[in-house]
Amino acid sequence: MAQTLLRLNPPTLPDAGALGYSQISVMEPGRLAFVSGQVAWRAGGEAAPDCLGEQARLVCANAKAALDAIGAAPQDIVIVRVYMTDLTPERIGEVMPHITAFFDGAKPSLTGVGVAALAGPDLQMEMEMTVRLPD
């Protein structure tokens, strides 16, 4: 299979690669999947945990399950958007190890957005993805 995504971290921009993502992702034509925001809810309906780190772990597990359902892998992700309540450098530091582990070295483009609230009062983090489906 030909390479479908090119990752770039030009020297004229901050080195996002050192943080586990890329400034730019260039995609060859192909089919796309748009994965809705994944949160820390479980398929059985259990409440989200209070701990942000545990929520990040569950969000990434749900994102992985979504990729599995479409036959894709982290290397196929074009861009990820992470929405977080009370966005601070400390809270980013708490979730990034989970996110970079989920990326498994792929380094897709990543945007973090601070929000006032998410779909439920117990939610602190949400992750949506645009994915190029493998051939």
C-alpha cells in the first residue's frame, strides 16, 4: 500500500513532533471517516470516572474501538481534535501520555480546544477524529 499520509513539522514552526503530533498532515485522495467525539462513557452505560487521567484512558480506548470498527489504525488518522473542560497546561500534561500512547507513534495533526462544558456534566474530555480509510 502506498503512503497515504505525509506528516510535516517544518523548522519554521514549533516542533510538534517532539510532543507526539504533527503540525501538518497531507492526505492523498481516498475515503474518509469522520469519528464523532469519543468520551469516557462505557458501552454498558456506566458513569464516567471523576479522574481526568482515567477519563483520558477511556476516551482513547473508545477511539481505538472506533478505529477497529472501520478497519483503521492510528497511522490512518489525519487530524484529532481534543476538547477539554478547564484546559490548563497541567491538565494537558495529564492527558497527553494517554493520547500519545493511543497514537502509537503515528503523530497525526492535533488541535486542543478548551470548552465550558461537554455533553454530560461528568465529562472532562472528548476526542474526535478524521481518518483516511485504508485501501
